[in-house]
Amino acid sequence: MLFNTLTYLLFLPVVFVLYWCARNVRQQNIVLILASMVFYGWWSREFLALMLAVCLFNYFMIPGLKRSRCKKAFLTATLIVNFGILAVFKYFDFFVGNLADALFLVGITLDYPTLNLILPVGISFYTFQLSGYAIDCYRHPTKGDVPIIDYLTFITFFPQLVAGPIERGDDMLPQMAAKRQFNYDVARDGMRIILWGLMKKMLLADNCAQVVDYVFDHYDAATLPDLWLGALFFTFQIYGDFSGYSDMAVGSAKLFGIHIHNNFNKPYFARDIRDFWRRWHITLMTWFKDYVYIPLGGNRRGSLRKTANTFVVFALSGLWHGANWTFVCWGLYHALWFVIPHRWITFVIVTVGWVIFRSPDMGVALQYIEGMFSPQLWGETTCSRFPLVLIAGCILTEKLMRDKEHPFNFSTTGLFAHQGVRMSVYLLLFLLTVFFGGKQIQFIYFQF
């Protein structure tokens, strides 16, 4: 089920009413679990069964992770199952194919099978959430036991189930156990955030996508301005798409009195690449820092080890995005700029990196980037420039709202003191989003 559909527009208020009609926290959690099953099962009942099976396996491993004399074996088994399932669905064909190519270079021909499996939506996100909590239980065995209803609510909570943010048990489980009462101000704030997310997705991302697809499909015949416009528009397409989803997830959670983390903090205003990664996909990079970078030694074992750890983390974060060398190279590209001090324009570095991310293979990426810096390709642009207006609107809105937690939190003085005026503005923004939104496309991060 997609956030930007009529189905979700009908689904959300039904769940909202049932949830707040529930008599206690346990009943509220059951409503959320059932709603999450409908939300995920709307796409695939088979993969819903897979997700539930993995969740239950992890839950019943928790006592062994905390109290068993061989709790390290329990942790190892848990992580092998979690990442083994992820590897089969996401990476089997990639690794086997690359192994066959490597053997062919030394004269060995390998006849290998391919699975061609459909990737379950959100598997990378819920695998990391499950595994992070398993590691936390291993590290801190004194954590109290969690009822299965609370645990399933934490893992399957539908606003963040398929594309994050990647939440932690220490943040979510106390909320799952605590009494929750309806708060009008929090719910109103949630609706404003959902509206901003819809605008970023439907107005910005979907309109940019049409130009991006055209340029990348015809990159070998595109002019230099077209190549730069294609790269620029994808830079804002992926931001509008992913941060728009995250905003709608945060806003939807607020409607149920639950706080989940903001995944983005105006990343294109970053001073350098390090600052960019403190602002972009925040929960993923925090996960890698806590469960990969620090266990590898972090920055405690000298500059050489610190650099190596940084490259490992970024290579893995690239591979997390998909089974393609473009994602790995994109991660290593960012690692290079992360460890080398620079005064280059950060936005340009990020934009060039997104070309690698978007390209189907490294050959296309390198040819595209070469064209971006080839004066002989200068010529007239054939692309629509309408997305430039939307990009300017996004930048201006985030700049003006930089001191506020969320956009459209209008002052209640002057003209906006009247609720009717504020509601009229919200309705106008929603109608603009519906009428001027681009062709509907699936959220980019659903494929990861």
C-alpha cells in the first residue's frame, strides 16, 4: 500500500478511529498489528507470512540472547537467519554471477543457477531493525522481558515498516507499553507533516522523475545542459521521494501518539560530506555506526584503521541499497570525500554521486559523468524546466522554515490567527499537489 494513493487515504482514518476507540494500550497495539498486516499484505500475503515468521523467530530467540550460557551462539544463529534470508532474496544472483565472472577470467567456466526472486518490500529495513534489537539484547541482558504484542507492534508498525526510519527498541518499546491518549496538537502537527511529505513526493519527486528517466534513457545523445539537468533533477527526485516518505511516516505515527525519528535534516544545506551524512538517512548511518563502525574499532585504533573502517561502512551501506556495483562504488565515492578534507562545493559532489547511484551500471555512470564535464557537448537543452520551479519552492520552504521543526506550522497571529484561513491554505496546498503532481511512481526506496 502506497502513502500517496486513495487506498491509504481511506485506510488511515479507519485505523485512526479504531485505534482511539480501543479501551487500553493492549487493544491499541492489537489494532496497529492488524492494520500493519493489512498494510503489508496488500502487496503480498506470501511475503507477509515470511516477515511474521522472521519476527517470531527473533522473538523466541531473545531469552537465549539474554540468559543462556551460550548466548553468543544464539546471537550468531539469529544474525545468520536474518541476514541469510536477506542475502538469498537480495544478493544470491549478484554474488554467484560475479563469482562466475571472476572464475571466467582465469579460464574456469561455471554453470551456475539463478533464483530471480522478487525482493520482499522493506526486507532490508525490518531485517536491520530486528537484528539491531537482537544485538542490544545480547549486549544488555538485564533488559526486561517484552510482551509479544509490544514486540510485534514495534517491528511491524506500518508507517515505518517498508522504508524506515529504522527504529530502536529502546526508543519504541517504552512507547508501545505506555498509556497513550489522544492529543489534538500532536495529531494536527502529524497532518501538516503528511501534507509536506505528499508535496515532496507528488509535486517534486514525481515531476522530476519524468525528466530524469528521459535523460538517463538517452544519456548517450544528451547535451551537457541536459546531463546536468538530469543529474540535478534526480538529486531532488530521490530527496523528495525518500524524505517525503519519511515525513509521511513521521506524520502518520503522530496520529497514533507515537514518535519516530526524522530521517532527514535538510541534507542539501550541508557544509561538507560528513555534515551531509549527519543529515541524510540518519537512522541507517546511525545503525552502521553503532553495529559496524564501533565494533570494528571506530576511531580508537589509529588513523589508518579509522579510514579502513570508514570505507567498510560506506561500502556496506552502498551494498545495502542494492545488488549492483554502482551502489558499492557510490558508497566508496562518498567514503573518499568523507576521509579527505576538502573545500569543494558539497552539493556538486553529492549530485555527481547520485549519477553513479541512478545508473544501471558503472559504464553508463562513467560515460554520463564524462559528458557532464565535456565542453564539446554544449548545446540547447531539450528537457522540461518546470521541475526547476518546484526545486526552488522546496529550497525556499526549507530555508524559511529552518528554525521550525516542521513546515506549515504557521504563526497564530495576524491573518493566520483565524483557523479558517489556515485550513484554507492547507486545502489549497493539497489541491495543488493533486492537480500538479507528476505521474505516480513507486517510492524509490521500496526496492531496497
